[in-house]
Amino acid sequence: MAMLRCAIYTRKSTEEGLEQDFNSLHAQREACEAFIKSQRHEGWKLIRTKFDDGGYSGGTTNRPALQDLLAAIKRNEVDIIVVYKVDRLTRSLADFAKIVDLLDTNDISFVSVTQQFNTTSSMGRLTLNVLLSFAQFEREVTAERIRDKIAASKKKGLWMGGPLPLGYDVTDRKLVINKTEASVVRKLFKLYIELGTVRRLKEEADRLGIVTKRRMQKKAKKIGGKPFSRGNLYQLLSNPLYIGQIPHKGKTYPGQHQAIINQGTWDAVQSTLSGNVPCRTQATNTKAPFLLTGKVFDENGQPLYQSQTHKQGKRYCYYISKHLMHGAHENNDGWRIRAKTLEDVVTAPLQELLHDQTRLM
């Protein structure tokens, strides 16, 4: 009787409980091992290598242990894959179809110890597709519920997690002011009002040794504590958390945390950030709107504005620094870039990606 090499794959979506002596991954493995033992008369034998993914979603195949398992299949080191339930392998129909193709190519069997099916028959494939359809539906419904819960909580002013901004800590899942860091935030806002540009603010922050928030990740890994980039400073200066607001999808709601910045200071900073100048173009009424409006900035950290010129009946579009719109050219400061040139830099890689089906899949 030929020996059939069996590999067990286990997965848990979250890391919660994985530190326990006996967790969900152990329970799955125990059930699979018992099933393999029951099939010893058929030549089934468990291989030593373990394929366990703790803290990984079934909505993606980008999981270390799963990738190791697929590699082992390609190396002809496995004859049968054993899982506790089919949704432990994947919750995506598209991903499952790819995995089944790989199994068929390498003549690999697939077994779920709690569900009866056979991947070699059309009826078995239909059963699997139905099971996975429900698994994918459950995942999507759960995701919708989570999004709805986050939206409702933010509208009530609750902090729903994410990278902690400088000036705040979390206590009992609520934002509380870190007095030392809050004074740094107020200083940055004050300096920006005095200096007028993010470029000058960065130079002064570097001179003063002001750095980003230091925090600990899991496994005691330290992050942060680095000099501010211009992007970091833009995010800080435009973060409504500092006036006691919770942002969500372009809107803000009164938060349940204390503000660090008063409304007057906030308004002054936002006015300077935006340039407080209305757009001087009719591009919004044309068939070729400016794609990057509000998303690109010049060397001084000021937003680039839309500009158009007409020569010999043709319209030429540019992104231009604010002070150049007023005819100022001193010190050669400011940018004036053809819109198509700048937009092509952004759109070309996206077009290449969208036309590459292998990368999209």
C-alpha cells in the first residue's frame, strides 16, 4: 500500500487567545490528527511540518503558512491536505478556484474533517462552491457590520483605534492628553503660524529636535521618535482630533476627548494651509478636470493651484505655486508644471497595473 503524505493546515483570523496553552489552532490540529489516524488503513501518514496561520484573514492568500504549504505542494512533498473546515483554507471563491487548480495539477486531494465532499467529482466541487459562497458571504456581512459599527461609534465621538497622534495616549480605549506631547503639538501649531510654510516649520522642528510620537508595538518593538517629514507635519496640522473632533469619511463629529488646540489657532492654521485663495480657473467646467487638485504641493509645502493659458486656440493646463499666480518670481521659488506631465507620473503606473491581470488577481 502506497503511503499518502498528509499536511494539516490551520488558521485563526485574530491573534486573540493564541498565547493560551491550548488555543483554536491546537483544537483544529487535534481534530485533523485524529481523522488522519482513522485513515491509517488507507496509508495516510501525517508529515512533521506544521502549517499554522495565527492572526490571518481568510480573505487573502497572503499568509506565511499557506504560502509554505503551496510551495510544498509544488515540490511534491504532500499528497493530501487536511483542514478542520474549508473556510480555514480560504473564504474567497476566487482564491479557492486557484488553489483547486494547483491541487489538480499536482494530483493532490483535499479533505475537511467536518464536511463531507470530494474535490475530484463535479458534485463535490459544487458542494464546495456552495460552502465557500456562504463563507465569503459571511465574511462580507461581518465586514459591513464592522464598518457600520465604526461609523456609528465615530459619529458618537468615540476613538476607534489606529495610529495614536502626538499629544494623546489611550486609557480604557479613550483618548487622554499626554501633557508633555501636547505642549509640543501646541508649539508646532504656533511655529507654523509664525513661519508660514511647512518647509520652514520642518527646518525649525529639526533644529529643536522635535520628533514623531514614540510608541511600542507588539513584541516590544519600538517605532517613531524620528524627525518629522513634511507629510507628517501636514497630517498633524490638519488633524481635527486636536480640536476635539473625530474625523470619518470627510466629515467630523464632536469627540469625547479633550482638545489640545483652540478653535482660533486651528482656523488660522487651516487658512494658511489652504492658502485661503479660491481657485482661479474654470477647469471644473471643462471636459478635462485637474486630477491632482489638493493632492500636490510645492517645495514650500504650499498646495499647487490650477492654471490655464490659451495660445493659438489651444488650452494649456498647469499646476502652479500660489505666489506665481500673483506674478511673483523672486528667488526663483515656486513651481509651474504642465498638468499632463505631472498627471502622467501618477496615472501611468496605475494604468500598467490595471492592464496586468496577473498582478490584479
